[in-house]
Amino acid sequence: MKTADPGVRKDSRRPRFPHRQTTLVGCAHVTALLLLTGVCLAPGLSRAADERVAIERGQYLVHAGGCLTCHTADRPDAIPLAGGRALETPFGTYYTPNLTPDAATGLGAWTKADIGRALRDGVAPDGSYYYPVFPYPAYTGLSDSDVAAIAAFLRNLKPVRQVIPDHEIPWYLSNRVVMWGWNLLNFTPGRYAPDASRNAAWNRGAYLVRHLGHCGECHTPRNALGGLDRTQELAGNPGGPDGEKIPDITQDKTSGIGNWSEDEIVLFLEYGVLPDGDFAGSSMSDVISDNTAKLTTEDRLAIAAYLKALDAPDRPRP
Amino acid sequence: MRRRALPTLLACIALNVPFVAWSATAPADAIKYRKAVMSAMGAHIGAFMLINFGKVEHQDHLKAHTSALADLGAEVKVLFPAGTDTGDTDALPLIWKEQDQFKKLVTDLETSSAKLRDAAAANDKAGTMAAFKAVGEACKGCHDRYRKADD
């Protein structure tokens, strides 16, 4: 247990250079103190920097994840992400939760792990199941780092007190345990696994379309139980949210967007302009403003690459 | 004389308003005209995009399309007279209930389409893109709230 510090070990030098030795010991102390301070502070500082990077990335991901569109009330003065929008579905009217960290009405008491569990497993901190109007069946594919960044961003929001009304749902859904059964039939948890046979743009597009952007939640038709019919991926849904008819965005040249070039898809996602010069209205208008217009051009190109590689669904023609 | 001025004016207003409304275009034709102008704007946007994003080489046509868009953009404010909320139209009655909000978007279109024309004329690429984005915001904003979704 001998120390290597010369100022402490070399006792024989003490009488000869008493002054110098004091200085040496002093220097050692100061150095140790500085080192100690550095050791304690440096990770703290870099943690703070990491956190800032995560929050910034989380903001991008919250846009790409379309969180704003549903979790912001439908009023001109609504505070983003403070919830309260009524979502009308064939299975009742759902009011979106407040995602700001307000202790009483928002996510104030949530840990980052709670946020991850809600996003990817569809389970609330109290263990109850979410209704699939919340797209956890899509978010389940999110990577660990994306979930951490989203959580960092949400935790850093300014808390907003906003009481959210109770869902107006049919009696048979009032017990959330029903969702356990629904999940068994319709929900496959699991992270996105890149397809090695495809290029990076396609894989990024698949991650954005299938998981983070959850395009299929509106554009893929549903079965009688409200689960997505994955054999008809993005083939349109005549009974979409708010009773809207959601278009087919497969490569079908008649009903879908088979005639759109990749550039036209990118322009649509950025500006909302259709190849014929019309501008999207309806719910896609909000998706463009809140989500796809905020993406990098690379991400829009990735979405286009994925959509162009999508087959027209095999189904009977009218 | 002065005493009679106000009642006369009021009488004129009272008589003229229904007269003007009665003599105005048939609502069905006003709706057809509205659709024609909207289609024309869409066609100019379509042509603008093909040129602006380098798909066709008709740079010299850019001015024609952006000028037309600015002219038509300024016309939109008169395309929604009272009585054109029903019939063969996708315009929602909300337009006539939220006139202030609606007019704001229509004014945004007028302003942004004028900027688009000016930026394109000045060969200002960044300005053109920014103005095009603003035109899109006005179009989308209106279509989102005031146009019936596809059914």
C-alpha cells in the first residue's frame, strides 16, 4: 500500500529541503484537488451536454413521430403537446393526454422508463393498458436511443396544467383489461430490425413509415376488431379517423400513388402540394405541418424510397 | 335638404342590397366559376413546380405562371359570396361562420402569391421557395378547415 508520491515517501529528504518539500506537498494537494474537481465535474458537464443533444434530437423525433398532431388541442391558441384533442373513432371518442411534465395533469410523475414503456409496450405506469388509438403498436419498433431522446425532450418541456376529459367509450371497452386480449391478437412488440437485403435509405424509410411516423395507423385498413390488416399495408382506409376517407398510398397506379415520382412524394411531404398542383387539406395538412415538413430532406427521401418500393396490394378490383 | 339625406341614403341602401343580391350571378354559376379559378391556380402551381424543380426547361415561362397565380390569388376573396355554401361545392358552411379567420387565410394567399411572383421575377431562388412555402400554408390552411374531405 505504498504510495508513489515522492513528496510523501522520501522521508530522508525532509530535513534537507524542508521548504521545497512543503511546496511539493502543496502542489500535490492542489493538483489532487483540481483532479478531483475535474473528475467530479467533467462527467457532469458532459452529461449536461449529452442531455442537451438528446433533448434536441428528441424534439426532431417528436415531430417525426407526429406527437404534436394528436396531443395538441384543436384550437388556434392550444399549447403544443398539452393534449386535449378529441379523437373520434368507430370505438368511441378519445381525449389525448397532456404530455407536458405537469405533476397533476401531465407526465410530471413519470420516469424516462415509464415513457419508454408507454411508447413501446402500450402500458401506463400504473400497469393499465392503453387503447390502440395511441400508436404503440407502431412505436414498439423505436430504438432505445430514440426513446431516450423523446423522453428527455418531453421531461424538459414547460409544465402546463390542463385537465383532460375522460374518454367516451362503449361499455365493452371500459375495462382496460380487454386490451390485453386485443394486444394478444393484434400487437407484436419488438424493435425494428433492419433488412440487410435493402439499402440504408429504404431501412430508414421503413423505420419512419412503419414505426416512428406510424403512417399505417391511418393509411392501412383495419379488421373488425380495429387491428391493422398488414396484408394491405398503406392501401387506404375508407373509415379513417373522424370518418375521413384515407387514401391508398401504395404503388397502385389507379387508386394509389404509383404515378408519383420520388421527387413528387418529397415535395408533397415538404409543402403539401400534390403533383396536379392541388394542396392537401384534411388531416394530412396537419401531418405535413407538424411532421413531414419538419424532417430533413434525407428523411423525406427515405420515406419516398420506402413508398416507391412498396408493392400495390393484391386485392379485388371494383 | 340635409334632413332628408340620411333617410334617403338608408332607403337606397335598404333597396339596393336586395337589388344587388337579386341581380347578382346565380349561385350555381358562382360555384362553377370558383371551381374554374381554383383549378386554374392548381394548374399554374403544377406547371410552376415542374419548372422550378428542374423537371422541364421552360424557365422563361415561370413569370407567366407566377404572375397568373398572384392575380388569381388576389381574386379568391370575391369567390365566396353569400349563398354559395350549398349546391355542387366542397366549400364548407363554416366559411361564412368564421369570416375573420377565413379572410385572414385568403389575405395570406394574396400576400404570399404576390411575393412568389416578385421573387420569381427577381430570379431569387431562396425567396421563391420561401414564398412557395407560404402559398402552400395558405392553401393547406384553408383546405384543411374549409374544404370538405374526399368521400
